[in-house]
Amino acid sequence: MKKTLLSFLIGASLAAPAYAETTLSGLVEVEAGFVNADEADSSDLTVSTVELGVDNPLNDKLEGHLLFLYEQGENDDNISVDEATLTFKPRAGLDITAGRMYVPFGKFDSNMVSDPLTLELAETQEEAVQVGMGNGNVSGSAYVFKDDEDGGGKIDDYGVNLDFATETVGAGISYISDVNDKAASGVGVYASGQIGRVGVIAEHIKVDEITLEDASTAKPSATNLEASIDIGNDRTIALAYQKTDAAETLELPETATGIAYRMPVFEKASFAAEYMKNDHYDGTDEDVVTLQVAYEF
């Protein structure tokens, strides 16, 4: 009988030398949401995210990683294996990773409570093989995967990315042949910077022509612009302006503007509040207030 990846990691952690300790990490987010829309008002209380991660360095060359995810209302309200990878490190600056992962297309950094529209458009989870390299401030990777949605039946999709990062500045560009099972390629660019207590984030994602359910075509894109300020004691205020184009059928708003405040409560717990105004393509709009309590270990 074949071992499952989980039993393999647990068994390896028991047999591994003392330095190869299994690490558990987790996240729990509870949110209260209030929506004031043109059609009707609504409110909800959800366990928005539960994550449990298992990491085990089997030796100095091989590492296993598992991440279990629960999101209320998603995946039929079941726990899913969100990530499951094995990483081989033949030498410094080179790693080879295989398994289920979020491939490195797009950066999706944000200081807001809700996910940016760039992530909603283009986050891509696949079973892939990725080769990563790094040298100083420059890093990059290339990966291949099979997309079941394109009907090709082959491992013929791929992506590449290149990043530059220092302690205060970051920038990068990425390309993927198939974005988030849309059977279309995509390009992403991002830049970020930190000057004292002020930070900025800018990202743009462009997807090539996709075919919609009514046989029409569109070339959707999304942009996220953010500015944040550290007001002391790990408290942060962030402002965001987000915009999409040709994304009406993907159920994304045309523009989203908001402000968020985040503060620590205890050592591993935090509180955040966010106000977002979403303007949709059909002319309707909604005001969304989200309150979040998070615990991370």
C-alpha cells in the first residue's frame, strides 16, 4: 500500500535526526461583515479562514510541506489540502519543488482585510514542478503544469517569474500560459517600496483573450494600488484603490476603494477593520464593512 504524503511526513519526522523537527503553524480568522447595497442590506458572521500547516525538513536536502485549509462556504464547507509539496535543494540558491501549490504568478501583496481584485482574477493553484534560483537580491523560477480545463491532456502549460527585492524596494514580472483555468495566458507586474513608516504597493495583471459562456470574448485585467502608514505600536492604516477592465462576467466590481486599520491585540492575535466601496459594471454599488479577529501561530 502506498503511503500518503501526510503519513510519509509524520513517519519521516520520527525517524529524522534531531535537527529535522516538524513545525506546525496555523491561522484562524473570524469575520463580521455588513453590506449596504442598492438591492438589500445584509450582515453575516463567519469563520472566514482556518489554516493548519505542517513542515518537516527530512534532511538538509529535502523538505515536505502540507497546508490544510477551511474557508466557510467554499469547497462544500469541507477542509481541503490547499498545498502539498516536496522541495529538493541540491545546492545553495537552487531548489526544485513538486506538488500542489500556488504557482508564482502575481504577487498579490496587500494590507487590506479583503483580497485584492488582482488575486481574485489571477491566483492560480496547480499540481506543478517548479525550479527556483536566487542570487543576492535577484530570484526567479520556472514551472510546468497540466491544465485540465484546456482539454489538451498534456503537461504543456508553464510560467516564469523574475523578482528583485531589497529591504525597502521590491519589483517583479511574471508570465503564465494559462491563468486560473481560463485557457488564456497572462502577464503580471508589481512594485513595492517602504520609506520610513510609509509603504506603497502597485500591481497590474492582464489576461489574454478568454471565451465567455455566451461565446463572446474579453481581455480582463485588474490593478491594485495601496498606500499604508505605520502609526506606531504595530498599528497600520492602509488605503486602496482597485480597478478591473472587461471583468463584468467574472463577477468582479469595476472599481473598489477602501480603508483598513489593523492593530495587535495580544502577541499572536490581531484586530482589523475595513471599509470598502464597490462600484459594479451595471451601475450599482455597495458599501462593505468587515471586522476581523485573527490568531496566528
